[in-house]
Amino acid sequence: MPILKAAIIGGGHIADDNHIPALKALPDQVEVIAICSRDKQKARTLADKHGVPFAYDNPLEMYESESKPDIIVNCTANNLHYPFTIQALQHDCHVFCEKPPAMNAAEAADMAELAKNKEKVLAYNFQLRQTEEYSLLKKCLENGELGKVYHIKANFLRRRGIPGWGNFTNKTIQGGGALIDLGVHVLDLALGMLDYQMPDRIVANTYDLIGKAGGKGLMGDWNPETFEVEDGCFAHLSFPNNSSISLSASFALNTKLQKNVNLEVFGSKAGALLNPFTLYTEFAGELTDMEFPHLEQTDIQLKNTTAFLDTCAGKPSNICNAEQGAVLQAIVEKIYQSAQR
Amino acid sequence: MPILKAAIIGGGHIADDNHIPALKALPDQVEVIAICSRDKQKARTLADKHGVPFAYDNPLEMYESESKPDIIVNCTANNLHYPFTIQALQHDCHVFCEKPPAMNAAEAADMAELAKNKEKVLAYNFQLRQTEEYSLLKKCLENGELGKVYHIKANFLRRRGIPGWGNFTNKTIQGGGALIDLGVHVLDLALGMLDYQMPDRIVANTYDLIGKAGGKGLMGDWNPETFEVEDGCFAHLSFPNNSSISLSASFALNTKLQKNVNLEVFGSKAGALLNPFTLYTEFAGELTDMEFPHLEQTDIQLKNTTAFLDTCAGKPSNICNAEQGAVLQAIVEKIYQSAQR
Amino acid sequence: MPILKAAIIGGGHIADDNHIPALKALPDQVEVIAICSRDKQKARTLADKHGVPFAYDNPLEMYESESKPDIIVNCTANNLHYPFTIQALQHDCHVFCEKPPAMNAAEAADMAELAKNKEKVLAYNFQLRQTEEYSLLKKCLENGELGKVYHIKANFLRRRGIPGWGNFTNKTIQGGGALIDLGVHVLDLALGMLDYQMPDRIVANTYDLIGKAGGKGLMGDWNPETFEVEDGCFAHLSFPNNSSISLSASFALNTKLQKNVNLEVFGSKAGALLNPFTLYTEFAGELTDMEFPHLEQTDIQLKNTTAFLDTCAGKPSNICNAEQGAVLQAIVEKIYQSAQR
Amino acid sequence: MPILKAAIIGGGHIADDNHIPALKALPDQVEVIAICSRDKQKARTLADKHGVPFAYDNPLEMYESESKPDIIVNCTANNLHYPFTIQALQHDCHVFCEKPPAMNAAEAADMAELAKNKEKVLAYNFQLRQTEEYSLLKKCLENGELGKVYHIKANFLRRRGIPGWGNFTNKTIQGGGALIDLGVHVLDLALGMLDYQMPDRIVANTYDLIGKAGGKGLMGDWNPETFEVEDGCFAHLSFPNNSSISLSASFALNTKLQKNVNLEVFGSKAGALLNPFTLYTEFAGELTDMEFPHLEQTDIQLKNTTAFLDTCAGKPSNICNAEQGAVLQAIVEKIYQSAQR
Amino acid sequence: MPILKAAIIGGGHIADDNHIPALKALPDQVEVIAICSRDKQKARTLADKHGVPFAYDNPLEMYESESKPDIIVNCTANNLHYPFTIQALQHDCHVFCEKPPAMNAAEAADMAELAKNKEKVLAYNFQLRQTEEYSLLKKCLENGELGKVYHIKANFLRRRGIPGWGNFTNKTIQGGGALIDLGVHVLDLALGMLDYQMPDRIVANTYDLIGKAGGKGLMGDWNPETFEVEDGCFAHLSFPNNSSISLSASFALNTKLQKNVNLEVFGSKAGALLNPFTLYTEFAGELTDMEFPHLEQTDIQLKNTTAFLDTCAGKPSNICNAEQGAVLQAIVEKIYQSAQR
Amino acid sequence: MPILKAAIIGGGHIADDNHIPALKALPDQVEVIAICSRDKQKARTLADKHGVPFAYDNPLEMYESESKPDIIVNCTANNLHYPFTIQALQHDCHVFCEKPPAMNAAEAADMAELAKNKEKVLAYNFQLRQTEEYSLLKKCLENGELGKVYHIKANFLRRRGIPGWGNFTNKTIQGGGALIDLGVHVLDLALGMLDYQMPDRIVANTYDLIGKAGGKGLMGDWNPETFEVEDGCFAHLSFPNNSSISLSASFALNTKLQKNVNLEVFGSKAGALLNPFTLYTEFAGELTDMEFPHLEQTDIQLKNTTAFLDTCAGKPSNICNAEQGAVLQAIVEKIYQSAQR
């Protein structure tokens, strides 16, 4: 296999800490050749830090250069996922785009359609798919150990985790709050257990009382004056085959745990808790709780980047693909619409 | 105050274990004068056991007797709540009726209207209202310690608690399964935190996969062949003021705990867990978890019976009254309708 | 089925607390008609307490009486198991004999042979066979969940449990100490997992250092001067098919737990701990610990007495039968021989 | 004291991680002058890493060089312990040999005899002797706190610890499996509590069912096709003075803990658990559990290397000497013989 | 020994629940012949309940009757300990008096002197002396295991334990609050570890802020209006030999535990915690925590009553005698004086 | 603000590990220009390590140099706190002096007076004031949440923490033992809760039995021959407003914890435990335990150095000032006097 050339757009910490190290760890498959950031100095500094040859402040320059990339890793803000991904696809690049897919359903659908037309890979970086726990959960599903899965509680809850930095409370840039930033992770995991169907009924409520009131923060101090997004979102999704998801996401919620990211999966044969992974089922005619204390931790970004590259190489993988991204974004849009009434 | 005369209709264990002992413990307020059961021998045996003078197999006989009761305690099966309550009200008795109020919204509304017209007390025995934990929760709400309550998770979950006795799986007699038998308890508690409003949006799903498949039971063995009701119910209720409830009820669910009856209440100032009672809030600018290890246990049936008698005596109480019962029953009906589509 | 007539020989606490209540709880199958004790007054008192019609001080009288028993429950001291059982069989009674079967291998073999010749049931009261945990363990074995079981650690260990009453330290009456009184229980359970084979190699050591030195007792104070038996026994049993048992029994041992009765079973597919019941195996390619927190407790004496009566009625049961008793006693004898060298 | 010159034979991780750092930490007593490995390049690289002057691929060359070593540290595979130790002794070197001593009893006896004849130190690296816990256990023994020690349970159990690297499953190179690789450690500790006597009776069983079947590994993946050794070994050792050892060792066993290395020591006055160190005894007429939560951790390889060097300097030490090594190897051989029958 | 005749003065729960049952359990040593209470009906009822022949409302009547008692058990209120004890001694009775000895130092000294002159036993019912834990503590002291004991922290702390019944908050009847009612128990235990010396320096503070403010009670509701005693007392006692006690007692204190009755004893060789009994010392050159999980619970009132009767019979015992009571009361007086300044 | 010039006197680990790093972390406020140590080479090495320009062996030289410091950080031994602080003040420097303030009350009073006359800042480095826990405790006090604080238990206890290095057991250099080295920290915290009043009554006892006997050490081995100070100190302080402190400090004490540094604060409305911070109070009429699991750890030396610099800049701070230091030292002196009698 030829070694693919990858370029990064966006010079923030997700590029620095996650994507570049993962790509650098796979030298037989990919080479990072450029970093592109609105702030060229930032691009240059980051490139030097990681031994990347080129730095740009405009992707177009990159596409026209000799060392045109094969792959774009889109690490920009949410509202730039669409334009930079479209541009990359138009320049015949595979795109590995950060989550959420886009700002709304239409954008995500367009992106998926263009990728299909261009026969390029477009995928989204939902790296929680790669934990040992979720892999085991999927294996149990596929082996039939859960029976029919009919209800899932999906939570991504922070007690006081409104970030005091970045644009997390800016609706124009982010497109929303706890749901679009955090909830999408567990929504993706839950949909992965239910054939990634589109629900036919959704009712949802969103809130911003804590965000707008201010208070003690555990991820720095946020400014309640400029808080524009939801701090909490609670939704019920019902699917045509009568399965259902109860989704809860929060930046701020008066609850016990500082962070609670989990799935409870209820099937006809067994139920499962994702973290710590536990199965509740029958065995030899008795009820058993199955614990798995020896699961090994893995580098989930490395596994997700590998999955993306496998897809680029035509191999099957469990990456979140463009079609799934479009479904996810459509659900997010419907949840927000339901909450606004 | 004169001592009121009470009669029991229905000779099952709820009469024997809960209502009669509670009434007997309040001799200054009430006297149990009769027990009425379809099976007269059963009525007689129970009456002798508790030192009750009269036993009947037909309430009409009782209403026409000399010792006509002032109060009827309706301990019959769900499908008899309506006829025996209507009959009792028509005979100018106060009625203390077991939960759920009735089989459907229309019945409960009729019952409330008749009670109003007759100027008699009609109340429902939701005794979980009387725990120390719920009293404290209500006090926190009333003192403003929770701020605005906007979301409640209400659970009444059994892992394998389909009763192997009685009519719990018979839809004609019970009107439903986990929701109407168990879920109504925590729905009542949750509504009590939200001014007992009527939600304007409801989406719900119900299931019967475990009940119909059979398996290990922890409350005796049930017959999957005759299992007609839902073993699980998950619903989202959204209210006009944007508050919401996520309700989960199960007879059987592949989950950890044998029994999980709880409320998680999320308010703008504080959150609360009902059992064990805990508050999550800020204090002196820091996040605190407030535990209450010295709450004393109380006899909740005795307290609820006292509340009913207080109402009969014209005093204020926290009993579930006829209007609340009608709201509750209407919600239950809508949940079932939503689940059936 | 006709109701069988049972008589008890031996008037100690095991008759009073275990056998008589169990028999009385099964009135459709058995009637206790007599109690026989060397001390006739004791027999009479016990009979009156339990509503038993006849009391004797000599079994012969009983066999010759009108109400000759069908069943003898032999609750005498160890050294009387043999004579009273032989006598009962000779009088054509089924015999339910307390453990251990006898004082030595020859006695137990004789007893088994006579029972066979007389076509009567002879069984031993190893009631630990009837716990929910052991039933589940056997079910796992039979379902093949353990694979081939190849090694078992069987422990019945007391820290300081030399009884300060009875004849437990008298070798002439008891035939031995910790092994014959306690170890036989877990040896029986372990053999039940290995087709109750006879081992072809045994090495064992027994000790009496604590028993003869004296010290703090947790079951009353014992007299070190008259301590004649082993306080500890450690043995390795190797079977022709290469499976093995490591057996440990103690009346007194300087160890943590006051009482430790357990089996660790090692199979090729899974391992099991008996108490609390846990399975260690693979599931979906990962290692799992399976816990069973919802096992229900049962009345093990009642279940064992039922099993005995089932056997008398010609039904299959999991009672310890005469042949198994003979194997067990032969092993005990070999362990003592190995320890004496 | 002159500084002794040491050379390492064998360039694997035990040399790299354990022996060389320990020797380098004792510059006043010893200097590492050479590393010898079949693969000279490996020897050179390792030498450079640790600042060792010479590298060889043949020990003979080393013995004939100017800088002839005084000490040989034999870090080779089990089947090379004998030839390289004999060679080193013949060249008048002290030898610090990795465990196990040899492949069989005859080799170990020869090695001990030659060392004696040559008046050179031969010792084996059983570094678990140097833990604070074992030191305290020995001190309790020597102070008489345990009374007479009569039974020891010695365990070195791994749940799924068949190494996926090296030669651990190759019988020709290793001489065996769990016993010779792991069990020898705790056997050495147990023998150290019993005057390092030779048992007069041994019965043992070994197994390979998991190793040959394959499955989930926690130390990499092993190849069941080439698995030639025992994955489990259970033995009972009885000594002429009637003390006994129950030894259990496993590479793979369906049990709870990933790794369980422990001794339970039963004495007439007290019992002891090695990890965490606890004494079970009487005090002031009552039973007490004595815990030692403030034991300090030490560098056990450094302490064992120091003990070896002390021996070379004619000082007493608690190193495993050549005679003990021969006893240990003879016991290992007898265990394997018993298991084969 | 002749059987002594005992009479009870005071008909409250301490007579009913503690003293009479203990005396009745010792029929070979003592017979309860009379109960005397200000309220004769109460005396009669109590006598009938316990099968006691005589009931009086005036002790003089009793002393002049035929069945004159040998022993008086003084169960009256604190302010009646003195007059009834003096009266009993004057009538040549042994006296077993409830704690505290008296209302002040002078009373207790007088009582001791009269007992000495009359050659009668006067003892106080400090039954905490009889716990297994304190017996073991004393044994350790006597065996020299603690070395020289130099400091003791003695606590009898209740979080919110101001009794809502009785006279506990009435200074005229009780003589004080937390110190004289609760603190005396642990002060007695601590003094028993220090040869019951008289301290030469005392400094103390007492408080009543919670008692006078009112609040949630865990032993019923108290009336802050009539709260006259200390709710907390903290004192430091220094003895001529330089040992010291830090004493803390409370009816109400904002602390974690509902009830905390304990001693921490610091000696030169070892320290001890009373509950759960633990020793902190050195063993084999290492620091050890010695736990005693197998201490058996005993009936401490029965043991204390037995000790009193032994004293009456001229046998040695560990009862709190008249001289010790006088020392204790003198210390209590000095503490109150120091707190008042 | 101009950047102040700081010089360090004393080259030990407290300068190296605490003060210099903290000062270097505040480059906008302070510059470290010199280090002065009796051993000039040590001063030079330390200066080079931290990039400090000048090194001296005599402070006078420093004061006369061009780069005369504005601030002296006095990190010398206790007996040098006085002379070097006086000298520094006389040279018009602010002084940040290590704890304890001085060797006796007179020294500390002189130091405070001179600082006042020179209008310079003199402060002491009690850095435990800066923990999040103590800040929260003070905030609760100031907000009135504790009501009136009336009793404090202040503990700084080590089980076996007599340092095996330095001068900690030398009375001439240290001025005392556990009290002056450890106890002063918690005494300072406790006084800070009580308006830093002077107590009017003190009784204390000090001990040296363990220190002089020798034994196992957990902070190295100490020499019992040269042990001159107290290993334990227990004192009761009573204040004019009737509040009180019970103070306990130890280098060595036979107790459970290796180190126990804590305050228990008892107020009329609430009580508090410092570590882990917990409040015990009433809420909504019930007793609550308030935990604060999300307190963030901070660099307490950095915060205390900042507080000192703020004071130098004329800003308010919570530093221990010269007057408080004088009160503290006077109390320490009185405790020692009380203990000596």
C-alpha cells in the first residue's frame, strides 16, 4: 500500500494531542505533511513540534501545492466542519472530520452526498466507539447474548463542566451546547446498538438555568452573561421497531458525579452496563451479574485513526461513516426542534 | 370529633396487612365496623382476626344496615375501584381507594366529579408520599432550596419481580402492568414536585419480551403463557412550563438491582436523590453533597391513613385527592396510548 | 403413597433441631411414631415436645411393637452408627443415618451390603449437598460449563472450634477429629463433582498441637488433657483419571476466619467458588467473574429429608447413598492410615 | 575489600532490568566488566547501555582474557544453567545463577559438588526471600512466635499468565512449566520455614488442559499448538518430622486473582499470611489478628545481590546456596515424577 | 452462702430493665424481696411483673418489716442517691447505688465514710467496667503490655442526645448535664487505668448553646426553655505523676457520630483503642495494629451485679467501690468549679 | 509595582523546595537575588541551581552590597529566627520568617515591636492556612454558618515520626519538640478561628518516654541517647470568652495513623472537620453531614508567599503577621511552663 499524505486543518489541542500523535504512530500507512491554521504562526509552531514539513494559513494553497494531501483531518470549530469538509472533498481528499458532523441536518446530508459522488471516504471521529467496553458490548449484541435490545439509557453528564475556555457556550460557533458537544458521543454509541435507524418519534427538553445563573465551575469559570446554549438536554427517541433511547446530556447538572458517561442497554436476554462493563442475565437458571475486571485499556484515538485509514484502504471498519453522521445530525436537529416547540 | 365508622371492601392482604392495622391504631378517630368480600367466609375470618363486628359479601347490605359506615376503604382489584367507589359515594361515604385510581381517565374523572358533587372525600392510597425522605424533599422544594425544578427521573424498577400470585399479569383485571401497578407510585411523587400539572407532550414505549418469554422469577414463578401486560414502560413527559419527567417502570428488566424505587430531581439551585436522601448543591461557593444519615423511619401507612382521616375532618393534608387521581389516571392513559401508537 | 412410619434413635440436638422438625414438615409422606434413647426420660420428654406418640430406651422393643417403624433415623454417636443401622436393616427398615457413615471402611461396606441384600434404603445425612450453591455447582458441571474438573480445594476450617461439649475429642466414640466430623462434609461435596471415584493415591498429615496445648476456644472451652483426636488434617487425593482433591479440615487452626467451609473447583472451561457462588470463565473472548447475588436460601435439612423419602419411594434423588458412604469411609480410613504411616 | 569483577552470561531482560542495575548500584563491592551473549551484537548493545567495557559471544574467550571475571552471573535459559555454571566454576569463578537451579536433580547436585570442591560460591537468585514480609516471617519463626510450624500452603497462581513471549512453553529449554518457573519461588520460601529438609513423601498432579486448549491471555497470546509444559501443578509434601507443604502453581487457572503469590503458615502458637503480612495468634488470652500496615518496600534484587556478594566476602547471608538449590531441584524432580506416575 | 435479700428503691426503667433481671438471674446468691417507690402503685405493678413479694412507698416501712433486706439497690434520681444510701447504710444494708455517686464531693465522701464505719459494702453501678473490651484493656495494663500509661482521651459524646423524657435537663435533680450523666462513665474507666488517683490540676469548660437554642433531637424533643445543664464539657486532668486525661462529654455536639463512647489510651509500649478494641505497638521490630475480632459480648449488668454480690460475700471484685466513688465525685465537682471560674 | 529583591538566609531543604520555587513562580512581583548560608559553597550551589546571582556566607555583606535586598526570607534553624530577623529588620528589610516565630515569647515580642517601629512587614510561614479546606472553614465562620465556635480539637500527631535527620531532637537549637515543630501549625489554625485571642488558663503535659526509649521509626532512625525534647504534648487552653482548645501534638505516639493533622471545630450552629472537609449541621429541620468532594488542591506555599508579598505591597492578606506570631509564641511558652510545673 502506498503511504497516504495527510494534512490537518485546525491547530487546536485536538489536533495537537489526539490526531497528530495517532497519525505519527502509523508511519507505514500515513505521513503528516501539512498543518493549516487561520493563524499561520500557530500552524508553523505545531508543525515544528511534530516534525511536519509544511504549514499553511489557507487550505487552498495546500491543495494547489506539489505535496497535495490525500487525507484531510478536519479539526476546526463546529461551524467550519461543513465548509472545510466540502472543500476537501472537492479537492478529492478523504476527510476525517471531528464530531459533531455539522451544524444541522442539511449540511451533514450534503457532506455525505458529495463524499458519495466523489467516491471519497468521509468519516467522523467518534472515538468512544473504540473502547474495549464498547467493543465487548457490540460483540455481545452480535453474538445474540443480549437478545433483542429494546431500550437504552444513554448519558453524558457533567456536574459542573461548562468549559471556561474555547467557544463552548457560543451558539453561533458551536451550534448548541451539551447535546451537540457531549450527547452526540453516547447517542452515536446507542444508535450503533440499534442499526443506526432514524427514530420516528422524538420529544425533548433543553435547559439553561445553571449556565445563565453562574456558579462554581469544575472546568474553569464560565461567563453566565454570554452563555447562549443548553446546559442540559433530556430526550426520548422512539424507533419504528418500537425500540427506544432515553438520552441525557449536561454541561451542568446538580448531580453526584463530576462526569458520568455511560450506557445502560436493556435486551430481552440480557442487560448491560457499559462502564464498568457488566452483564445482567440468566445462567443455569439463575440470575447472574457478570463482571469483566481484566479488560485492557487501549489508545482509542489510535484505534479510531486506524479504522479511518482502513476505510480509506477499502477495508471494513467500525468508523462512523458519512451516512451515519447524517442520521446523527438529523436526530440532533430534531431534538433541538422538539425542545424549542 | 365523633368517631367515624369505617368499612373495608376487599379481603386481600392489603386490607389485612396495611389498612386494618392502621385504622385500628387510630381508635380516637375511627372504628372499623365491617369487612365486605365477595367471599363471605373470608370476610368473616378477617373480621374475627381483627375484632371487627360485621362481615358482608355485598356492600349494598352494608349500606342498608343499621351500622352504615361513614368511610369506605376500597381494597378491591383495579377494575373494581370504579364501581365500588361510585357506589360508596352514592351512599354518602368518604372513600379511601387503593391505587391506581381506576382503569382509565374517564372513570377517574367521573369518580372525582361525583365526590365533588356529593361533597365527600375521595382519596387514593399513595403511601410513598409519607416517607421521611419525600417529606424532606417537599420541604426543600417549598423552602426554595432546589430553585426551579426542571427535570425528574422517576424509577420503579424490578429486575425479576413479576408476581407469581394474584392478577398482576391479567390486563382485564389490572388495566396494565408495570406502569399502572408500580410506575404510578413514582409518577405521583414526581407530579407532586411539579404542581401536579398535566403534561402537554408524552412519548412512551412499552415492552413485554421478558414477561412473554418466561425465566427466573424473584417473586415466585409467573406464567408466560398468560402474560398480557407490559413488563417495562419508558416515557418522557413534557409540561407546558418546560419541566419534564423521565419515567421508567418495570416488572422485569435485565438490570442490577432487585428493586430500585427512586427519584432524581434536578433543580436550578440543587439536585436531590430520594433514596438515600442526598442534596447536591453549592455552599459557601463550593459544591457539596449533603447526606442525612439520621432520618427516622416511620409507619407510612399509618401516616397516610391519618392524612385521609384529617381530610375527612376538614383539615389540610398531603393525601392524593380525587382531582390529582384524575390527572394521574389521564397521564397513565396517554402513556399507554402513546405506546400503542 | 402410604404414609411411612419413622422412628428416631438418639435423643440429642441433631434429632431435636434437625430431623424431627424436617419430618414433621412432611406430614403427607411420613409420620414420626417413636423416639428411642438410652435415657428413656429424655426420649419421653423429646417425644412430648414434638407430639410423638411412643418413647423407648431399647430399639428392639420398638421393632417388636405394633407400630413397627418403616424408617429409622439414626442420630446416635459415631460408634453406634454401625450397630443400630445393622439392627434396623435386619428389621427391614429403611435407614437415614447421620454422618459419618461409620467408624471405619469395613463397617460402612457391611452396612451397604446388608442394605442391598435387604433391598432397603440406607442413606447418610450430608445436608450440605442441598444448598442452592451446591445445586448450582452441580448444574454447571452437568451442563458442561466447567469443562473437565481436574482439581478441587475442599476446606472445612475452624479457627478455634473444638466443641467444649459432647464427645468430639474422644477418639473411641468419634473415631477421629476434624476429618471425620467436619472434613467429611466437604469431601462428600468434592467427590460428588468427580463421579465419587476412589482415589488411587493419598498422602495426608494430621496434627494435634493446638488441641493438646489448650487455649482460647470459640465454641466453649475444651480440655487439652483429654484431647485424643486430630485438630487438623491436610490431605492430597489423586484419582485414576488424574483429577485431584486437596482437602483441609480443622477444629483449631491459626487462621483468619472463625469458620471457612468452601470448595474451589478448577475445570478446563471454568472455575467455581462455592461460597459466595462465583464462576471464573471466558465470555465473548474476555475473562469474566460471574456472581449470583440473588440465590435464595433454603431449608437444607428439609430438602435432604425429602430426598431420603423420595428414595424410599423409589424416586431418584441426590441423597448420599450407601455405596457412596462406603467409598467416603474408605477414603477417610486411608487418610488416617497415611497420616499415621 | 578488593572490588570483584563480574561478568554476565545471557543478554535478556533479567540481566538488563535486574542484575546489571543491582550490581551497578554496589560500586564499592563489584564492577561489571563484561557481558556475554550468543548474539554478540546484543551483548555489545547491552554493554554500551550500561557502560560495561567488554562484550563477548563465547565465555571461554572471556575466561582467557586479561580481565578475567571473579564472578559469573548466569542469566541464561534454564537448560544452560548447568553447562555455563560448571564452566564458570571450572574457571574459578563464583556463580550467581538464575532460578531454577537446573533441569534436574543430578545437574543441581553436580553443580553443588563442584562448587564445594572448588571452594567457590554458587548461589541462586530467589529474590522473594528478600521482601520485608518474608524477613518478618523468618524473624517471627526465629523468635519462636509461631511455635512449631507444621503446615504451609504455598501458592504461585496466575489466572491467565502463560507468557506470549520467550520459551516458557518449551519443555526442552525450560524443563517444565508453572512448577519450575513459578512454583519454585514459593517452594523455596516454604522450605526456608522448615529447615530446608527433604520430604519423604510426595504426591502430585500436573495439568495442561487450558494451555493446550488456548484462550484469552493476560500476558500476551500463547500458542496452544506448541504448549508442551504443565499449566498447573498441585502437590502435597510430607516431611520426616510430620510437617507438610501444600504447593500450588499455575500459568493458567480459572480463579479470581490475576496473580496470587502467597504463603499461609500454620504454627502451634500462631499462623501467618505472607501478603499482606498478618499474624493470627493469642494475646492476653484472646484471639488477635496482627496487621503490619507500615512495612516499607525495598529493592529485593539489590538486597539479594548484596547477599550474594556478602557470601563471596565470607560473610553470612540468607542467599539460596548450592546445597539448598540441590534439595529444591530434587523435590521438583520428585514432583514431576509423581505427576507422571 | 446464705441467699441475701435485696430490695430496690426507685421504680424507673433502670430498675425494671437492668437491676431486677440481673438479680433474678442469680437466684443462688440473692432474692429480690421488695420494691419501693414514691408511687406505691408503680412499685406494686413492677413487683408483680417480676414476681417480687413486697411493695412499699417508704423505705422505713421496709426496714422495719419482718423481711428486712440485706441489700439495697438505689435506683433513684441523682439527688436522692445520698439520702437513701445513708438511710440504707444506717439500717445496716449493703448498698448498690446507681451512678453518679452523689450530687457533690461532700455527699460522696460522707457515704464512703459511713459505709466504712458500718462495715457495709457501698458500690456504684458503673457497668461499662464489665465489657470484654475494658477487661482486656485492664489485662493488657496489668501484664505490662502498655508500658507506662501517660495520656488518655476519654469521650462520651452524643450528637443530639438530649433526652426528651425524665429529668436530664433539670439541674436541681440531676446536679448537672453531660458530665454527671455520661462523662462519669468514661472518667471512671480512665481513672481505673491510672490507679484512681486524684488529679492535682484541672481546667475545664462547659457549654449550653445547643441545649438552650433547641433543634432536632435524636432521643426525642427537649425543651430549650427549661434546659439548665451543660450540653458539653471538655476538661484536662493532670495527675501528680504527670499522667493526664482529656475528657469530653456531650448531650449535644455538632459532630459525625450519633454516639461515640470510647477511650484512647497512650502508653510507652503500646496504645489502645477501646472500641473496637485495638492495640498499636511494636512486634518483632515492626509496628503492628492488633485487632480482636472474636471478643464475645457479655451481659454487663449481670457481670456488675455479680461483682457487687461477690464483694458482699467478701470476695475480690472489680466493682466501683465507695472510695473510688468519692474520688470520682470530687473530680466532677472540681471540673464544674473550673468551668464556672 | 516595582519588583522587590528577595534574599534567602539558610540553605536547607525548606529554602530549596518551598521558598525559592514559590518566589521564582512570581516574577512580576519578586526577584531572588541572593542566598546566604553559613556554608558558602552550599549557598553557591543552591544559587546556581535556581539561577540566583549572588551567594554569601554572612548576611552583613549582603546588606552592604549594591544589590541590597528588600525582603529577607529567614529559613534558618529555630534558634536563629530571632537574630537574623532582628538584623534584617534593622537593615530595613521585610522579613518572611519560617515557623515557629522564635525560641520564646520575649524574642517574638521584640521582633514584632521592631517590625512595627521600622514599619516593615514581618510574617511567619504557616502555610497550612492556605489549604482549600482551611479557606472554606474560615469562610463558613465568616458567613456565620458555624454560629459561635466554642471548642476546637487541634491535632498534629505522628505515630513514629521523630526525624532521623536534622536537629529535631536537639532542644538548644529547636527550643522544643513536637509542640514547637508540629503543634504550632494546628495551634495557629485553631487560633485563627477564635480571633487569635490569648487564653487565660492553660494546663499541659509533655512526655518523652518513646523518644528516650527508642524503637521503630517511620522517618528514619533517631538516637534515643540524644533525645532532649518532648515526643508528645497535650494541652487545654481556655479563653476569656469561654471558648477552648484541646491541643495534641506528637513526634511519636502509639496510635493508628502514621500522620494525623486535623481540626475538629464545634460551633453552636454547626461543627466542622477540616480533613476531609465536612460540616455537621441542621438543614430543613434534619441533621445533615455535608461533604465537599470537589475541593481542588492548590500550591499552598505559592499562596502563602503571594500573601506575604501582598502584605508587603500594602494589600490585605491572611498571612500570619508579627502580632499573631507573638501571641502564638507566648502560648507555646505557657504550655511548656505548665508542663514543667
